[in-house]
Amino acid sequence: GIVSHTSKCRLYVPIGSKDAYSTSYYWSRFGRIIEADFSQGTDNLPSGTNMVDGLAYDIVSETDGTVMLTYADEPYKGDLVIPETVSFDGKKWRVTNVGIDALSDSPELVSVRFGEAVESVDNISFSGCNALETVIFPTNLKSIANIKINLCPACGKALIVDLVHLDFIHRQHLRQI
């Protein structure tokens, strides 16, 4: 059967196939879909999670120096700025992706500003983020696999989502709770 808690699991896929997996109903449930070169086997797959200021980043490509934000130690509070770069292992990494449900279940999260290096967002969900008022996506953002935002009319707040520069959304779901 299908693993029930795939949002925290890595799925390594062949280079060039990430979009297909990200839009597939079952495969898109994996929290970290990472393109990898399997021509030399599986010994050289990108390594594990790296923590920086309470946020977890997985290496997407060591060659390109890119990482994805995957989760936080604790729920986000207040205003979150996803950085353009993070440093670990003696190297500066560009944050180019945000993984599935990396921002969900943070009831005190008020706003999110994505760093300009973020190009892709995989199955982003703001469910459980009842205080959320503003989401600002970067001008470099190329695609969102899915976006799920629970709007709370009882909260009496308007949610502002800036998607002006976005070229492509696979599916968009706005659902009131």
C-alpha cells in the first residue's frame, strides 16, 4: 500500500521528470521530490537534511549549489522570510524550492515572503495557518505544483496572495473553512 506519511519522505526521480511526479496525484504527496542522476547508481544521491536557524533544507543539487526548504523544528510564528541563500558545510546554497507542506500547520504564521531565488514550489499548503494575512511570491517563481489555502471568513481578515509574476500553476485550490 501507499505510505501514509509521505510528506516528510524523499523521492528521488530521474533528471527531467520532477514536474511529472509533482503533478501526479500519488507521487505529489512526497515532501521532497529530488531529481537525481542514476547513471552511476544510487551511491551519489544528494545527502540528508541540514538545519539552519530552525529550518530544514535538503540538497537538491550539489553541482548547482541549490537546496529546498522542507520543514521547521517548530511551527512558524509571525512573519517568515524564506532566505535567498543559506550556509552550511562551508558553502553558500541558493534556496530554489519549497517542499510539500513545508509551511502548513502554523496557526501563528502571519505572513510569508519567498526569497527571490525560489523558482518552484511543490504542493504548498497553508492549511492550519489561520492567522495568515499575506503571501508574497518572488518574481523568479516559475511554477507551483498545487496551492492549497484555507480561507477563514470568521477570522475577519483578507488574505493577500501575490501571483502577478507567476507563469504556471498546475492546479489551484482555494477552500474556505
